[in-house]
Amino acid sequence: MTSFRRRQFLKHACMACGALGANAFSPILTNRQLFAAEGVPNNKKLIFIFQRGGNDGINTVLPSGDSEYNAQNRPSLYLPPGNAIDLGNNFAHLHPAMAPMMPIYNSTGLTGQAGPGNLAVIHRVGYANQSRSHFDSQEYWEKGVPRDDSVRDGMFYRQLASTTDLRAVENAFIAASISSSQLQALKGNHPFPNFNQADDFSFVGNEEQSAKFLGELPSGKTPKGKGVRGLYANAASLPNSRYADLVHQTGQAMSNTLGTLKEAVAQGAYEPANGAVYPGGRLGDKLQEAAMLMKRTPVKVIGVNLGGFDTHGNQGAANGKQANLLGDLAGAYQALYLDLQDQWDDVIIVTMTEFGRTSKENGGGGTDHAEASTMFVAGGGVKGGVYNCDANTWKDGDMFSKRGRYLERNTDFRGIFGDIFTRHFGDDPGILDRVMPGYAFAKEDAPNEFKSLGFL
């Protein structure tokens, strides 16, 4: 590469490299921890939605069968069974704002109504020695490792690195954060992109300049290719530089990602299928973008954020802060269910949140940081139903089962993802300790918390 071309590359690539995240120039090729692929090639995909702030699981999936769930403990938050959605197990009800999820949940066996029964409603999920710090607990979930600051990579990054050759050109765009910053769950030595919209991820300049700089892969007509694609399609240059491989693979990752996204956007305005209507606002926009990418690119894992769940005051019952967020979430699930019907058997949509909220309402009409919360898992292979919120798994008074103030977990979140990795993606169970370091010991210490719930 001539010095002019290097300067040109750096000038035009600055925006794109920023969108590749903080790891754009981390030691990619010198990183020998990239694991040998042990997964079975398949079309399985996943969208994760992180509910930032700590969602009040008790007001999301209501434990109506617990006598402690009442207006005395939750004066402004309590929802009587008649004001919520019956989930069909004579114990649990769903927040009324989440009605758009019911077409996914319904089945004649669950509610007596026709439907696929493809939504798992999972309560009492957490981890041992729960942190009540937003920052720490979010990191523990996204890294798949509670209370181990030595772990830096994200859980989904490690799963992809353990099962896929991330250096292969065809895997240049297999994961993305639809976010202004890279999500911890996808951070690692190989840079995955982050952006709010696919057409934002580009070189500096107008469309013509960007296309010219991106160029073409080598072909019979142009044996050396053109632009950045041609420059990085062949072996690394700069043989005397210790950073030759690093720069070369970073350039390959960037040019291949840009090419994939450019081709996806070039297919024109995206029209959701089957009458799907995404909710207004940022979550709907991001998930419509995710659906477009699921259909037009080889992406396998996409992550988005939904913030605002830190409801210390004026939380609201059927209406209010939390209800609005839950309504957006439910509307997004319904839209994805309709829009991704042609891939539904291969897709998982899962929520995460760093912790639940106190079982008793505080003096400000809200709730404070606590322990276990809820997860939702949907997809064509999901066995719908309520898990950990029925008369067999929830004793009367369990709302205050932890220190007389919190709801104690029944299931470790790593057990949920262990099932997703092995039963959805088809991964070898032997890699779970690599994907979630410490998994084997944690399971040995608390086997009941890692027992499969059977939702897949």
C-alpha cells in the first residue's frame, strides 16, 4: 500500500471504524484465543433485547396466586386478576399492556385459544450473590459471568467465536449491535459493528464517493479488485511491519461488513411482511432494522437496548412508565413474529434485565433494586407456557422469599442461555464453560438453578 493510499484509507475509514466499536484495532490476527469452530453449521439466529434499568418482574408477570401480591404491599401498583391477562395456569397473569404478545403465547393447550404457543414466560431468573448495581449486574449478564472482572469478552461474542471461524470472509457480518455504542454482550477481539441504521454505517463522503472508495472484489475483469475491497482481498502487505496482519484483517472486516450492509440497503425501502407494524419510537425502528438485516444479510445475532426500567417513583400499574415500556416491548415481539414468519423456526427473541425490583412498593409509588426478574423467550422452536410462576414452583409468600424483602431466584440466567446455545443453536454442551466461564462449577454448586426448564 503506498503512503498515499494509507492516508486515504485512514481519512475515509474513520467513520466506519468508529462504528466497528472500540475493538476495531484490537489484536485480531494476533489473538490466538479464537476458538476452533465446534458448532454445526445452521441458520439459527437470535435477537436479544436488554431491558436496562432493572424491570419489575412482579408487575410484568403477576403472581396472582401468592396472597402477598395485594394492594397492601403494592398500593398503587397492584393489578387484580380481572385487570390483567390470564395465562391459563390458575396462578399467573400478564400485565395488560403486554396483550400484543398473546398471539404468540396462545394455544388451545395453554389458553384455549388458537395460536402457536411459542412464547415462554419465565419468572424468578437471576444469579447467586446478586449485585444491585446497574453497571455491574448488566456486565455480569452480558458477559455471562457474575463477579469476575477478569473476563472482558461478551457472552454472545464467545459463543460465536467458539462455533464460527470469525476470520472467514463469509462471517464478516454475523453479529451487530443496533445501538449508538457497542453492546458488551458482543464485545471481543474481532470487531462486530454497531449502528442505529444500516445506511449510517459508511465511509465519509457522498454515496458516489463511498461506493468508489469501497470498490470491488477481485474478478476476471479486475484481477486486483478496486478500492478497499480489492486492497484487502489478497494477502497482507507491509511484510516488515509487526502490525501487518492486524491492519489487514481489520481492513477485511470493515470492507466486508460495509459491502454486506451496502448491498442490503441497496435492495430498497424495507416493507415488513404479513401486515407487521412495529411500535413507534426507537425500539420499533431498531427491531425493524434487525428484521431487515435478518432477511438480507447472513447476520446471526443482533442486540438492542430498551432503557427506562429504573422505576423508583411513579411507576404506574396498568398505565404509566413501566406500562408504556412493556407495551412497546410486546408490540415489538408481535411485529417480529409476523415479519419473520419465513424464518420463525430458526429465530429466538429473548429479553434480559439486570435485576428485578423490591416486592413491596416504596413511598414514591415505585420499586427499588432487588433480585430475580422475568425473561421472555419466543421462537418457532419454543414450548410456550409459564415457567417458575405456578402453584408447584411458587409457594405462598414467596414474593418475600429473600431476606423478607425480595423475590428469590429459582433459575440462574446462565441455565436459560445454556439451553438456548445447546438446544437452539445446536452447540456442544462441552463448550458452555468456555462461553460462560465458571458455568460448570456454578452448575455443580446449585444444580437445581441450572435444571432445564424444558422451554426448548
